[in-house]
Amino acid sequence: MTDSRPRHYFGFHYRILRFLGLGWWHHPEEGKTSNFPGWYLYYSILTQVVWVAGFVGLETIDPFVGEKEMDRFMFSLSFVITHNLTLIKLYIFFFKNVEIQEIVRILEIELYDYYQNTPKNRKTVKISKIITGAFIFFGWLTIGNGNVYGTIQDIKWKSLVATLNDTSLRPVRTLPQPIYIPWDYQKDASYIPTFVLETVGLLWTGHIVMTIDTFIASVILHMGSQFEILNEAITTAYDRTMASLREGIHPNAVQERESILLSEEDNNENVVLSFVPREEIDAALETTFRNCFRQHQLLISCVERFSRTYSYGFMTQLLSSMAAICVVMVQVSQDASSFKSVKLITSVAFFMAMIIQLGMQCFTGNELTLQAECISDAVMQCKWERIPTSQRRPLLMMMMRAQRPLRLTAAGFTHMDNACFLAIMKAAYSYYAVLSQRQE
């Protein structure tokens, strides 16, 4: 199992983080935590100054400079909210990267000292890639359709300008996405480089948002999966111990005493009780259940450490999602009412990206809590009545701890779960209704 286990759970995220200048994240088996070695530090500073400080700064200025159409203002504001609040997440990734890497190490390395389900881990890695792919797809769709819409608008602008004489007042030439540009870009010589600059900037900042959020969701997904594996470990602990002890019994001796029983597990128990001393059985059971107890404690500490490390990141996520979803809902309603087909696709894609961004962290957080609570059910199903009374205390402690919900919190204000997702959606819709009425 050790040789075939999946490795580099977050390899895809690490590669993108390295490219974006967010740190040279090391895989757990490398035993390194320095994320800004040598020349990479200068590369990181350059990219963050140009694309984060520079580009996001221009995005932030745009909604508040000059007269804006309402649809342009709302769409610009949605990007500003999303990208500016992401700066808090960047702070966590820059200055809390050692803590995050330690959490990844627990999930990828340390938990393999205990019971593991390799197919389950592979399935979890696959699901995390699907979530990541879905979010990136809608992110690319948003930016790609925005560029298509901008290109169509620019073609219309050129056609209109071609019909004007030299003394006519030309309309302003706009870029695909709303952003403040401090230089004149009306002519092709400057418009095309500005168009490219904006596209690269949107892709860069967009991938920062998408990579961080999908990475966090994937970590939560793996922690929930590990609790599900622990449930399996506890439930099967007694039977696994008996099966392991039976392997040490000579087959010929087993054939003389073996009888047909209800199940293979009961048959293993019958054989072991016949050939193995009670002291050896008790010692093996104690080792198995002690490992389950330690695995439970390690998982709890991992989740609590993660919750402390990324607490303000979750708070940032909730604030940005509520504001951005509200703004995008207004934009979608406006585009739908005016049948701006290409722009409508852009708005809907951005709306879907915002929903996925919020949902994947709330849903995975809710699943983590549910799987942690299931530990008490697993203890009740582990055939605890067949183990010595002196060994039942750790099981009782696991049950008592499992009955206290293990939750991820957003700076202590709320929990990351399905109820939080619904509350954010309701609040966003309420704000949308108010904004819609004011526009009427």
C-alpha cells in the first residue's frame, strides 16, 4: 500500500503557485519549507509589484474615475471586490506558508503511519482536480468571453469611425474589461499592447484567486476524506486485528478446527480464539485501537491548526463572495433584459465562478464536520463489547470528542458549512433586490 499510494496531492496547485510568484512550494517528502530561494525571491517581488500592486491598483481606481455607465460600473466593481480582498489571502500564503506546508505534510506523509485507504485517497485527489478544473473553466470563460465582447465592440468602433469625417467627434475607444489606463490608448500602436497587458493581468490575478481558493478547498476535502477513512479504520479495527493474528497461525492447524460460520470475520475470530493466547490477542487489540485514537488526535490537531491559520482567509472569502455575487446578479439581470448575448455569457460565467468559489469551501467544510461527527457511530459499530474493559477508555474519549462539532470558522464569526452558504446567498439576493429597486 505504501508503494502504490498517491503522491503530490497538490502538485498542480504547487506548479501554478510557483509560476505566479506566490512561493516555491515544496512537496512534503522534500523536507524543505523555504519558499523564496535565491533568484526566485526577485521573481516573486517583480510579479507581485507588476500584477498585484500595479494591475489591481489600476482596477481599483477605475470605478471611481469619471462618469461610468451603470453596467460598466457594476462589472468593474465586482472585479475590484474579488481581487482586493484576495490580498488578505496573499498575506496568509506569504507569511503562513510554513504552517500550511505542515498541514499538507500531515495529510500526505504522517497519516500513512496509520490505517489508510489508498483507493479512497486517489478518488479524493481526482475530485479535487475536478473542482479545480471547473473553477478554472468558468474563470477562463469569463475572461475569454469578455475579450470576445471587447473585440466585437472594437470592430464596431472601427466601423463607426470609418464613416466619420475628419471634423467629427470620435467616440471613446474602450477596452474589453473596465480598467483605468493612465496613458492614451486610442490608436492601434498603443491600443494593442494595452489590450494584451489587460488580458495578461486579468489572467494572472484571476489565476491567483482560482489557485488559492481551489487549493484551500482541496485541503479541506482531504481532511474530510481522512475522517471518513478513520471511520472505516475504527469500524474494522477488531476484524482487522483478528485477520492479522490468523495469518500467523499454521494453515494445517486451522483446517483441523475450522468450522463454517456466518461470516469470514467471525470465522477469523473463532480460529484466533482457539489458537492464540488471550494476552497476545489483548495486546494486538490495544495496539490497533491505540493507533485509531492517535490518528483521531492527529486529525483533530490538523483541522484546528488549519482553522487558526486560514481563519481570516475564510472571512475574506465570505465578504468578497457576498458583495461580488450581489453585484454580478445586478449585472446578469441587466444583460439579460437587454439581450447582450456575448456580454450575458461573460456575466453568467462570472456568476457561476463566484458561486463555485464560495460553494466549494462551504460544502467541503460541511462534509468535514459531518465526517468528524460520524466517529461516534463508528465507535458503536467497532465490536467494542468484545474487547477488554480496560481498553474501552480511548473509545469513550473518541466518542465524547466526536460529539463536540469540529468546524472551520471565519474569524470566529460563522462556520464554513451549508448553512453559511445559504445565508450568504440570501443576503446577496436581498442586497440585489434593494439595488434593483434603486435603479428603477
